[in-house]
Amino acid sequence: MPATLSPAQLARDLAVRDLADPAAGPHAVQVVVEQAVAALAGLWSCAVRRCPGERIVTVADNYDNLGYHPADVTRDARYTRYVDQDHVLRSHATALIPGALRNLAADPVEDVLLVCAGVVYRRDSIDRLHSGTPHQLDLWRIRRGTTTRADLEAMVAALLPDLRWRLEARRHPYTVDGAQLDVEHEGGWVEVAECGLAHPGVLARAGLDERWSGLALGLGLDRMVMLRKGIPDIRLLRSTEPAVAAQLTDLAPYRPVSALPPVRRDLSIAVDADDRAEDLGDRVREALGEDVVESVEIRQETPYALLPAQARARLGATPDQKNLLVRLVLRPLDRTLSDHEANVLRDRAYAALHRGSVHQWADLTGGRDGAGA
């Protein structure tokens, strides 16, 4: 059985505000949803079904009914927040699609746009573009009849009328002819969505036979709001600072409120040989929350076998570990940290990350064992 969330962790995760839910208050995320729905409903003159769902979903709907292989790495507790053996916190808005398709099979409409939007839960790295609780919008057009790649391109063009975009081939278990949707931004390409033709197997598992076909598109709502408004840090989307929050109800360009200086702390740590940036990000979020951490960057990685004996001893590292040099960037959105505050946070992050038997603390007032940094 995979590792599961503790009752405290589950309660904390379920308390996170869903910015896509109007019942939680207005937000620019909802404006993006409504504009997308209006564009596609107008393009096809089809019915619209909004399909809200619970944050806790079955493993079957999150993975099996979407065609994920039983051995797919994304099922690992490293990437998925398990509530129990059979339930998870939804890791993508697509987890709401199997239920929406079953409802369609029970109450058919010849041509319909299924709309599934909301907060999802990821184990992810920490930087200005990533969050452990992002928001997604799934838009699936399901109809009796044939659907083609040309229909998919028309869908994208309707969603992004003022942006330059491209489709790059990608494989998804729930699509045929899958693609990654990128938009041009500041001279480069930024991924905003995944899309493709709805996989016949996904439709069949929901009770829709070969007469049905469709289009599938999953959009990153946070990324779209940031691109449309020019917001530099994903944490700003949840800010309660009045001068920031007042700007988050529409898609007008964002006006910077302040530019507080970052505080950087470098950590040399021993971690398990298979630890990745996502593992570090999840542990730092657990220890510090998301409000004060701007990024966690792995700057250097050294296997145990290549570590000098002195470094192994300093870290208390074992042969099944590796050494990482990690840069922790601390920048609360509403204040500047003192050196002491930064060191306390540094030590909390260090305690959450380091797996060696010897420790080096920055703030020595706590009376902990180990050498001083």
C-alpha cells in the first residue's frame, strides 16, 4: 500500500482555497475559465455541462479509467497524494472526466462541452512557476460523429485568438494524436496545455460506444493568468495583501506592489540516491509552507562514490546516498526577512531535507547536536 496522508496533512490540503470556485470568492482564474467556455460554446453552438467534483477521487478515475498503465511512475506516492489505498487527492482536473462521461452516457446530448475546473494536488519542485496546488481546466467536446485533428486546431485557435501558438507531439494515455500546446512569450515558448483527440478506450469505459468521439484539452489556469496579466510569481495568485488581491479579479495587467529582496541560503546535504527536485520541493513545502519560499534549486549533484572521504564524514553520508548543493531562496511576498529569521527557516528546511547522520546548523540557539556551519 502506498504511503498515505496523515489526517493533519489531509485537512490542510482540503482547506486550500480553490481559486476556480466562485463560491470561494471572485478571481481572475474564473475569468479565464468563463472566456474559454464562451469561446468554444460559440464556436460549436453546443451544449455546455459544468462538471464539478470532489477533491478526493478514486484511484480508478484518476488513473485506470483514463488509460494509465498499472506500472506508470506517476502513480507512485512520490508524485500522488494518497488518501487511502483506493482514493487520492485529484492530481489533475482530468480525474473528473470519467464521471462526467458516465453521466453523459446515462443522459446523452448529441454535442456537448464538458467543463471540469479546479485545484489539483501535485508533488512538484519549487520555483516561480510551480505550485503543489495548481489549478487546471479540462475542456472535452464529446459528440455523436467523427472528430478530426482539424477540429482540435480550430479549438486551440478559438481559445488563443491573440497569441502565437504551436502543437508539439506528446503521448497521453487518454488521447489519440496527443500534443503539448505552447504559446510564445518574451521570445520563448511556454507550455500551457495538453490536448488531443479523446481516446476511444476512455469513452468506452464510460459507456459511450464507437458512435461517439471527441476532443480533449487540459489547460493550466495559473500559467494562463500569469501570462495574461504579467504576474512574475505564482504565489501572488493566492496573496491576501490588499494591494495585490485587488488586482486578482480581472485580467488587467499586473502592477508590481513591491520588490522585496530575496534571501539566499546554500545547503550541502545528503539525500537518497533517487531523490529528485520534486521530493525536495515537497519536503520544503511541508516544513515551511509555500508563502516564504521562492525557489529550491539543485545547483550540484555528486554521487557517493565520487565524494572525498572528508566530505562523506562531514555529511554523515552512506553509500546509498548522494550529495546535493541546494540553493534555498526565501522571499515572503509581504515583508523582508531578518538574518535570524532566514537562518531559522534555513535550519527547518535543512532538517526536512538532510538524510545524513552529521548536521550543520546555521542558527545555533536551539541547542541541537552537530557542527556549526
